[in-house]
Amino acid sequence: MVVENQSRSLDKKASMKIHKNFIDYNPLFRFAHYIQTSGIYRKFSRFPFYPFRLLSIILGPLILKKGYSTVERAWKFLYPKQIIHKVNLKRWALELISYTGDMFLDITFFVPNHNFDSMNRFCKLEGFDEVQKALQGDKGILIPFIHMAEMYHPISALVHTKVKIHDKVQKNGVVIIASKENEFLFQPWLKRCDNLSIPVTADFKILSKEIEEHLIKNRSVFIMQDYFKKHQLRVPFIYGSKKYNFLIPCPQLLSFCHYKLGTPIVPCLSLPEKDMSRSRVKFFPKIDINLLDPDKESPEIREDLLKLRQNKLNYRQQNGLLSLKINQLLYPYALKYPYYWQMIYTLFKRSSYKIEFNNVKSYYEFYTIILKRLKTFIEKSYEPGRKDTRILEIINLLNDEIKPMNVDPKTKFNIHRKYIQIGLLSTQAAINKVASIALSKRNHYVKQNYPKIQQLFLELINLF
């Protein structure tokens, strides 16, 4: 039995897990495991992919209903109406389902055939010199990427491509963090690849320590930038774009290791080629916040870059600024290839941020919940140029203003099983929404006897 949050690395005897996003995939997991461990995959080394593609296309319509409403909602949120009106979203959904099937079949039958001699046939590397340059510093390399196209190809490409470090040609030491439900995808790799390490997701403190050890050994660590969770730091999805300036959670393991160890960051993408068994793996120039030219950035970014160089940015702001630049590079590709981005399935679920009201009996309790959640929202998010200090001051003033309500018998107020959703909003939009609801719920007595509540909420709105 695995104790929750206990650190462990995947080994050859790791058990397969059931994945229940849409259906029970356990039989498929066992099938893939059998093909990969029995050696049957070797018969498909030169086999064309189109029969597998045909199978995905045939099976796609059978599971369309399982996830269509989820991806339809996400696409309608992400894309302008003029685009949505011109495309067939059900066709997009079928493409996405077929892509998922294609990737599963590629992992099962073709990826096991990757080796040092055949790798160039499956993956074309672009920008590999960025990896080689980064590894010369002996601090490892952090590689953020997203769940797009054949996302396992960048891992396999580095595992099966030698690197020259200090004039010595050697294998890459590659590390990929496996989520518990995807262990089956990686388990057979360990039998074939002695330069691959696979820690399993765990408590941040435990996992970060393990990743640090890998980086100290100068290994390449892949981290999914879009494997985010509700509690993580929120930064703009694509900063500088009016439509995409909403906040989205970002993993902070990469930022933590970068700032602590000085490990270089080289983002990566797998771009689709003629079929899912073929990819163009692109490594981008390293991201170094300290080397950015402030004069080429927006005024808000410029101000924070200058503060960073004066050691005036706090830990949250440093992490937020770095995550923002990574998002700014990678997420436009998620929009460019709508049915090659897997995390579209969980966009709303993973980025949700609710202010919930259950069995609330008074205005004091109502406003206390709002202000507590709003404060947390500010403290766990980052936007360049945002007036955080003043926002938090106003929230504190509002807390002072509502204190008399706690003993005021005329401020009874009932609300149950209601919430305010402010996930996937910019701070301005979130505050506008919260303030509007907070003020609209006041009765005549509260308006008359607590007029400063309106004044302070309006001041919050006017900060943007």
C-alpha cells in the first residue's frame, strides 16, 4: 500500500491504476502493458500508422457524448464567437477523441520501438543545441511543456539522443513526474531505458527535494506547465492579450527549483507531423528573467523586472513573473491546435475558484466569507502592475467596517448552497463581480447603517 503523499519513484513492479475521467480505462491499460512487455510491439516498428488512425476515427463517435459538453463549453469560452460560428465543434470534439486514441495507440505500439538508431525516424529535433548549452552549467535543466500533441515524444527524444557535456558524449539523464493514474504509460520504459527516472506525484516538499537531487546530478526534468490545481498560484493565461488575460493556476515546482538552484529553463513543445507517431520536437531558447530587456516589455512588466533586479520582488511575485513568461510562450500553441490540447477537458474543473455560502445566517458571516476568499485570491495570484498593497488595505478596512454586524441583531441574513465563481477571470473582473454581488445583497437597513461598505467596494473597483 502507498501512503498518501509518500515520495516514491516508479519501478518495474508498480501496479496499474484506474483512470476514470470518462470511462474505466483499466482494461486498456492492461492491454497496453501486455503489448509493451511481451515484445509484440517489435512487429510494428515499420508498420504504417494509418490503420490505427482508422480505428480511432471509427471508435470516436461511440464516446463523443461522454465529453462533448465539457469541451464545447471550454472552446466557447476560449475562442471568439466569429470563430465558433465558422467551425463545427462536434467535428473538433471527434478530432480530439481520435487524437487521444491515436496517442494511446502510438504509446502502445510505436514508442516502445524508439531507440538511439530509430529516434530520428519518429521525431525531428529542433533547437536541441539549447539543451546542450543549458547542461554545460551542471545544474540540470528544467523543461516546461504542455499536454499537446504526442507529449511523450519530447521525453523519448531526450532519452534516446546523446548529449555532449564538457566534450564528453553521454546519455541524457531524463526525469518525468508521473501522475498516479498514468503510471502504466511509463512502467515498461524502465525496463528499456537505464537513463530514465520517474518520480510519482507527491507532497510538494517531498517531491521538490527529490527533483532537486536529480537537478544536482545534471539531469533534464520535464514538468507539465498545464498540470495545474485549484490551490496553486494564478497568473495570466496569456499576458498582453485582452481576451486571454484571465488568471489560471500554475505549478510552482519549476519556479521553486529555478530560483533555488539557478537551473536554466528551456521550454519544449511537441508539434504534430503527418500522424501521431511522428513529431517535431521543438526546444525554445532558455527563459531567463534576469536577461530580459525591460525596454521591450510592457510598462507593468518593466517595473517588476527592475524591482526584481533590486531584490524588491517577493517570492510570490518572482514565481508569478516567471510563470507568466512561460505561459506567454506555450499557451498560444494550445489555442493554435484546439483538438491537440488534452487539458481542455479539465480547464474549468482545475481552475475553479468559488466563494461558497452554506448555512449563512447573517450579513457579518456573508461578508466575512467574501473578504476572506478575496484576500486569499489576491495573495495566491499575480498580475503585473496590480496594486496589491492597497487592495489588501481596503479588504482590511472592510473587515473593520463589518465587525459591528456581529452583534447587530438587525443584520440577520440567510443564504444557503450559493456561490460566486471567480475562476478564469482577471483580478479586475473578479473584483467587479464580487463587489456587484456583495452590494446587491444589502437590505435597506444595511445600506443606511453601514454606508462605508459601498464606498470601500467602489474604491476596490476604481483601483483598475
